[in-house]
Amino acid sequence: MFSWLFGNAKSVEKAVDAVISTGDALFFTEEEKSVASQKILDWKIEYARVTQGQSISRRIIAAGVTAMWMLTGVVALVAAAWGLDDYAEYVMKFLVDVVMQPFSIIVGFYFLAHLVKK
């Protein structure tokens, strides 16, 4: 009688399953948190294993050059937001002419060194 409203039994079953799945997805249980934490820990351990050949000095240099690149970009963004277009243009030119090439070389060397070893 109500088949036009609810369809057949399989479509009702699918709809109920969808509602249950949606309700389950809304809550992050302790078990799910534990599984997610374990996956993150496994990823960190694998990352540490893969990058263990990279020296601490290379990491510091890469972090320093990356910080300089990011800081220069933020300075240009703030200068442009304050209407200092000439200064923002100067900073971007500095970023491209002075910082970009060492940044690319150092970060490329840092991330690609373990690939070349393989």
C-alpha cells in the first residue's frame, strides 16, 4: 500500500543502513581514537626510519631557509595589505632573486637525498 512512499524492502534497508552509518560517523569513539593514534604513531616511526640517514645539520639548514622564505613571503603580504605596494614588490623581487634559488636547492637536496640513495 505504501510502496510508492517507501519503495521496496531493499531500499528501506539501504536507507536505514545509511542513517545508522551517518550516526556512527558523527561520534569518534575511544576505540577509533586508539586506532587513529596507532596509525599516526606507525607513520611517525616509518618516517623516522626513512629519514634517519639525514643529518641534523641538513635539517637545521632546511628549517632555517624555509623559515626565511616564509617570513619574507609574510612580510610581502603584510606590506601589500598595508598599501605599501612598492615595498611589497621589492620584497617579492628579493624573494625571487635572492632566496628562491638557495631555498630550492637546499630543500630539494634535503628531500631528494634519500631517493637518490635508493
